[in-house]
Amino acid sequence: MPPLKILFVSPEVDPFVKVGGLADMVGSLPKDLAAMGHDVRVVCPAYGSIKIDDSWRARDEPLGVDVGVGAHWGRTWETVLPGSNVPFYCIEHGQFFDRPEVYAGPWGDHPDNDLRFSFFCRGSLTLCQQLGWIPDVVHCHDWTTGFIPLMLNTVLRDTPIGQAATVFTIHNLEHQGYCDQRALDFAHIPVAEFRDDSTESHGKVNMMKAGLYHSTKITTVSPTYAEEIKTESGGFGLDHVLRFRAADLLGIVNGIDADGWNPAIDQTIPATYTAEDLSGKAVCKAELQKQLGLEINPDIPLFGVISRFATQKGLDLLAECLPKVLEGMKVQFAVLGSGDGELETLFRQAAARFPGKLGLHVGFNAKLAKLIQAGSDFFVMPSRAEPCGLTQLYAMRYGTPPIVRATGGLIDTVEQYIESTSEGTGFKFEDATALALANTIGWACATYYDHPQAYRQLQLHGMARDFSWGASAKSYIDAYQWAIATRRGEVSTAPAPSSSTAE
Ligand code: ADP
Ligand code: GLC
């Protein structure tokens, strides 16, 4: 197979800019694809929060992007994804990107997101033309990149880059990029595209919908989520589009950066450890207890949480059951997150009420996130919806059995603990209720205290699973080839969905 030219276009790329797991995925999969011999490049906006130092190179030629009246001028900065030779381009534009946040400031979504990301979509394609590097496939990620397939099917269709196939990955269908019709004018999209089977939803432009209708193929980040989004209850108003495109939709479970998340070599935690020798994990637990003001005691089971504070993540369920759990069970919680103000308040109140039992850090802190993964005995993720979820994968790798609600990628990646055989990698519960969550925490707690051997087995099973990109990277190559063949008008059959890691 000849190497493919693959362009990743993404609003977030770890470690440069991260809001959630989308950044982790785009920061790691390209490296695995490059290691398989493909020519992969990644492009992202140059937000004010990205530190551009002497190791970066500015391209001499300014980037004239054909949007708005006249053109908008940007500049391209270039470096590589850390630990690889994968070119990473950042598109600078003071007016649009010289602000720290990606999507929203303190007062809500940036009101010019439609213009910012239209510019970014067209700019990414202009950059390829400028580089004389025409990708075989453009891999788009979520609503901010939804105009790319649309542009390639309309204004750019008859240009060399118009031959490129597109694969559009849904990381989270909940956020769709609703905006006014001005976005189409700004992006020079023909007004005829403002229709239900292209860009229009409820009288507005929906950037996610544009991506879903116009991309050559669609993927999402787990096989179960691929099914859920075709249903009314899981489709966020776009289920009819996904049913319409069902033959072009594939679920591929996310992998992880297996070197970046490896307790045996992780230099950010106080002590490294392996499945054979977990003594370093106890050191991490003590340090976590100390840092979050918990009672330093190796014997009390410590439950970790790292999450965006959002109802999608079911943190309201946790907030609701925490008082009863902390009163009734000998447990501790370490909670890291930020987001929804009401949820933040609920957790602050609980932390004030249970000093020494509930340690809380409100904010984004990558180092503390690693310490929580390493130092906790269980990881709690009661998501109402979860396209894939990465934190439960990191938890298993760090010997921290997850407690998850059975939804989306959590169904596909966590194997239910079976008491009679000690099989499994974690605990799953069905109902999105505080009671179901509390009961499952109780079950985990009892396992920890009463069946230490079984608990140890759970830890070891999770640590032994292979969550690296391996099979999923191959599935993406299959998806790209499928898209490329379709774009060329060749007959091609759909690859199989990526095998899930759970039963
Ligand atoms: P989502 O993308 O829906 O937020 P994922 O589980 O896919 O959920 O990925 C979340 C990523 O963001 C993980 O890498 C997790 O460690 C990280 N993360 C989430 N909240 C925080 C936080 N407050 N501080 C540091 N890292 C965080
Ligand atoms: C989204 C989803 C999460 C997924 C991540 C990476 O943020 O909410 O479930 O793991 O994207 O694909």
C-alpha cells in the first residue's frame, strides 16, 4: 500500500492546546499513523495560549485566506508534534485567535466562532495549496471543521484540493456550532447550501450538520456511540442525518498515547510502578492525599474524578449522592474539574462539609490529573453520555479500576467485574441515577475491603489491557482508503467497525 497523505484539522491538539479528549486523540493518533509510514500533518489555530518559542519556524509567505470581503491574512507557524517528525502548523490571525480560550470566554461562547472557524477551515486548505502538498484525505474533527467537507464539495470542488476525500470524526454530537447565515456568506458558500440536507437546522446554519452531509465518510469514537447517535434519544436532533448516512458511518474506539500514559515511566508522578510491583502506587496515593488535604491513610479506598463539570459527565449524580456516600462509607474522594458554575458550587459545598474526606481542585491541571490517576484506588465516571472517554482508559492503565455508567464508549472499553470469577476491569451501572451510582460505589468499596484479592485482580486485568492505537490506527487507515476510493468514484466496501476491547 503506498503511503497516504493525511491532513488532520483540529481545534485542539495536545500538548499545545487542550479542552478535552479531542486534543489527546489528535495529539497522538497522527504519530502512530506516521510510524506506519504515512505522511501525516496536523493544523490548528494559533490561540494566544500556545507558547511559540525559538524552536518554531514562521513561514515566509503570508497566508491569504479567501473569506469575507477581499481576503483575511494570516501567518503560519510550524513545529513538530513532540516526540515525532509529524509537522504541526498553527495558523495565526490576531483578530480571531489571539485570545486564550478555544471556544468560549468567561461570558459564554465567542460570538464570532462562526467566522473564526470558517477562516480556520478555509485557511487549512489554503495552507496545503501553498505548501504544494495536496492531501489524499482531510481528517476533520467535530463542528469547528464542518465547513471543510462543504468547501471541498462546493467552492473548491474543481481545484486540485477538491479531489481530496474527507473523513469527519464525531467526538461529541452535543456541540454543533449553530450560527447565522452570515457564516455562509463569509465562507463564500453558495446560498443554495442553506437547505435542510446541507447546512440548515431550525433556520440557522449548523456547522456539524454541514460536516455530516458533506464528508465522504463519517467516523465516531466508539462502536456503541455510532449506534446511539442514530437514535432519537442519542442523536441531539441529528439522528435523521446519521440514519441517512448510516452506510458511511463507522465506530472506531479511541486509543491512547501509550508512552505518555505509562505508570512505569511517567516522570510527572512521585513514584513509578508496574503491575508486578505496585509499591510506587502507594507513594502516589499518599502524595495525593497530602496535596488535597485528605487524611493520609493507605487503607481507606480513594475514589478519583477528573472531568469537565457538565451534566453530560453525570457529575450532578455524583454531587447528589456524595453526602450520603461520605457519611455512610469509609471512603475518600479526590475531585479535579471545572466548568458548570452550579456544579462547581455543589462540589465546593461538599468539600467544605467533609474536610479530610473530599479533596477538591477546581481548574485545569494536567499534573494533578496524572497524580489522581496514579494515586486513586477507583476512578468514577458516571457519564450520561460518553462518545468514547479516555480517562477510564488512563485509569485502567494506572491500576485504578473505573466505575462507569454503561453508555457509549464506556460500554465498549470497560469489562464488568464478575464477583464469582473475579473477571473484569471495572464496575458498570445502567441507570443514570444517584442511587445506582451510590450502590456501585458501595459495591466497589466492599470489594476493596472484603475481597482484596479480587480487587488486585481487577487492577491487574486493567493494566494488562492494550489500549494503544494499534488496531484502531489500522481501522483509520481502512476508513481513509474507503473514503479515498469513494471520492474517486470507485466501488468500495465498508471496513468492519473496530473491535471493542470489552466483552
Ligand atoms: P472529554 O473529552 O469528554 O472531556 P475524555 O475522557 O475523552 O473526556 O478526555 C478528557 C481529557 O481531559 C483527559 O485527558 C483528562 O485527563 C483531561 N481533563 C479533563 N478535565 C481536566 C482537568 N480539570 N485538569 C486536567 N485534565 C483534565
Ligand atoms: C469527546 C468525548 C469523549 C471522547 C473525546 C475524544 O470530548 O466527550 O468521550 O473520548 O471526545 O474522542
